[in-house]
Amino acid sequence: MTMATTARPRPTGPPGYTETLPRAEETVQTARSLARAAVATWGMDRLAAAAELVMSELVTNAVLHAWGPSLRVIVERPADDKVYLAVVDRAPQRTPQLRTPGPDDATGRGLLLVDDAADRWGYDVLGPHLRPWGKRVWAELKAAP
């Protein structure tokens, strides 16, 4: 089942889309579609596959490791040659860590894929220092000249 997206372009600031979605497996496909549609709208088709992959991994991690009923998906174009992808969730203590999975491990490769596909990535803890309420895991893709 594919969920319909209600993302709308941001009226001010850099071009971008943001949407709050259920923290559910179906959200992965919706977020992938949003990332692909955004880069196509911006004429950055060369980044479409990477944007879909990175968004898929970021959302999958939030679905599996965060808590709460929803998450926020962000796709922005902060510069003519750059795409910013992010997922905000309610699990500030569950920060992303690169792992080296064994050859027989079925999971643990998502951030390795993000690390390979993105020009840079990271996370920001959100909220007051002593009482954070969430985190934003993000990645930047840069278009070749």
C-alpha cells in the first residue's frame, strides 16, 4: 500500500518540501517518492537514485529505532548544486553509528550506504541541552558540475 503524499513546496526560504508521516514501514516508499519528485522538480535528475537510497535508509532507521507515532521528512535545495535530506524523530538518545556488519549479518549496512552515497551526513540533537526531545539525521548530496 502506498500512502499519498501531501507535501507542498515551502513558500519562503530555500526550495524545499517537508511532511510529517507515520513512523511505519509504508512511510519509506512515500519518503523515497518525495525525494525523487523533489530532485526531478529541481532538474537534478542525476541525483534521483542517490536521493531515493539515502532517504530510504534514513527513514528505515527512524522506523526501526525511534519511537513515537510520527516522523518528519525534509527535502531541501540549499544551493543550486546541493540537496539536503533529513528525517526528524523522537529518539534523541538513539544516535546513528556507523557499524561494520559481519558477512552473515542481515542488517547494519544502511549508514554505510548513506556514507557512500552522500557528500556528508550527520545528526543534530533537538531541544534543550538537558531535555532534548528528538534528533534530525541528515545527508547532503552534491550535483557534479
